[in-house]
Amino acid sequence: MAKGGVMGCYIQQCSMDSNGTLTAFMGETGTISVPGYYDIIQHCNQSQTDWFKVVVNIQMCTPGVNTIMAVYLFFDDMMITLSNKHSIWVSEYRSLKLKLNLKK
């Protein structure tokens, strides 16, 4: 990747503002105008243990104003939910599977 005319390795990141404006890895921007759930990034080869997926829930709580209600992070063995009320929930799939298997 070239930055300022110099080829090299640079940290790439994407971001989303609270109103639903997404800035992609290469700097392109756009605003999500329709409420719903959106896949932001994913590496979803579920046969590998390093897969992940990031989903954002955007809703229109005030007419004409989008709000990020929650961000969901999915991993091989857990899901993390970050809400707009600053709460965090962690669900571990592996421990849930173990509990279900023990009940048999």
C-alpha cells in the first residue's frame, strides 16, 4: 500500500460513526441510511478456529437520525455484544455446549 507516495506496510482500519457513517479500510466513506443489521467485516472460514464476524445493528430512534444500537462480535467459541447503553455481554459457546452435553 502506498501512503504519501511511499510504499510500505501501514495499519489499516475501518470505523463507523454513531450516525452510521462507515469509513472503509481504503478511506472510502458512506452512510447507511436504512435501519437494520449489517456485516461490517468477516473472516468466516468456519472450518478454521480463527474465524470472526462483526455485525452492527443500526436503528432510527429519532426521525432522520440513525443510531448504533449494538455491535456483535462473533468468534469460534464466543459472542460479545456491546450495546449503546455501555453494557457488554459475553456468551461462551463452548461452555454452553458442555452444559448441554452433561444433561444427556
